[in-house]
Amino acid sequence: MVASIDGVVQKSLRVIPDERGWLMEILRCDDELFQQFGQVYLTTAYPGVVKAWHYHKKQTDNFTCVHGMMKVVLYDGRPDSPTHGNIIELFVGDKNPMLISVPPGVYHGFKAIGPETAFFVSVPTLPYNYAEPDEFRLAPDSDEIPYDWGLLPGLKHG
């Protein structure tokens, strides 16, 4: 694995606990990596499930795992990028709170790891366009990306 992909930013998240519980800021409009607001959504993955691969042509994705743990994998498929072909594998969630900002053109996907459902919060820079989605997909086991999710034979997730 390579340590970086041009334009991908990782931000450690600070947990602020008190006697009532805890608070964790994920993305603020005064963060250096903030561009604009599109929408906020929550998605989940059951243990061992892979949701991959996709990229966007227009939007930047900003996401974190707020419950459970996920393995997040990024692949730089941009032909003109100085980090073209690089892969990053990150572990994010309860044990490693982190915001990941993924620019357009970078494929990404995730796999829930551990015994519980993982909850993933995303704050993309654009709202989802139902008429013309800015989402381009490959199967998790695509030969176009040199990464092995460890899928069981005959079992595909996406």
C-alpha cells in the first residue's frame, strides 16, 4: 500500500467526553478542507460486507465511520494525477475516529470489519442528483483496480 493519494485528506477527529456522554465534531465550515455543503447521509454495512468501488466526477466526499469499524480503501484512477495507481487502506471508526476527504476521480469503497454493523456518515459537497447521478461504479473484484477485498468465491457486494 502507498501512504498517499494527491488531494486525499485525513483529519483526526477529537472526542470531547464529559459525564453526560461525548461529542465529536466531524466537519466544520471553518475547516481547511471544507469546500461546500451538498447533503448529509448515513449508510450502514453489516459485518464483512463490502461496498465498492465508485468515484465521482464532480463532488468531493467527506466521510467517517461513527459506529463500529470499517476498512476504507482508496484508489487513484486519475490518469493525470501524480499519484495515479496508488492505493490507500485506512481503518476508521470507534477505535480510530477520522474524517476522510476524497476528491473527484478517486475510487473508494469500504468493508465493515468486526462483529457489528458499521455506521458511516457522509457529507458530500453536492446533493445526490437522482436524474443524473455523479456516481461511476466498478465491481469490488474488478480487474481494473489491483486490490483484493477477500471476497468469498461467488459472493459479490456493491
